[in-house]
Amino acid sequence: MARILIVDDAKFMRMTLSTILTKAGHEIVGEGENGRDAIRLYRELQPDLVTLDITMPEVTGIEAVKEIKREFPNAKVVMCSAMGQQKMVVEAIESGAKDFIVKPFDASRVLEAVERILK
């Protein structure tokens, strides 16, 4: 299974994603709470996949995905967003994200996105 980095400014959201992914057999190799963490941890851990919240303090998920993809063109990134952020989701996909997951998380949708991207 995959080594996954989870980045979201809300601890509850990180815990929710972590539970869904570990139950499916994935390994959570790190967690961060802003885009700056995402970039630093991606460099350190080089996970198979990263989940990134779009709206975070300091450095947004959009800025983080752009930086990660610039350094690691093959990075696999799934963006997470609340309902009503379609414009930002489009920007995230254009910036290199492979898919997006809408909050609140639906376990089957999360796993479907992760499995499809990891193929």
C-alpha cells in the first residue's frame, strides 16, 4: 500500500483522513497543518501521495501544490476542499493536482480517488 502525507489545518480533518486511509492499509508517513509544512515534509519524506487542503494559513494548498510539482513533477497530489470552492478546485487541478475530495469526507470517495491515482 501507499505511503501518504496528510496536510490540513484542521486536526479533526487530518485524523478523519488518517483513519480512512490506515483502515484501507495505507501508511501515514507524516502530517502537516499548512502549505509550508506540506512542502518541507514532501521534500523530507517523498511520499507516494499527498492530500492537501486548499484553504490553509501561511501557504495555501494551491501554492504548495505548485511548489511541490515544480520540484517533483511526478508528485501525486489530491486536493481537499469544502463545498462551494469549485473555482479553487479547478485552479488546483490546473496547478498539478490529480483529483479532489470534497469535505466532509466520504470514505469510499477518498479511497476511490487514492486508488485511481496510485495506479
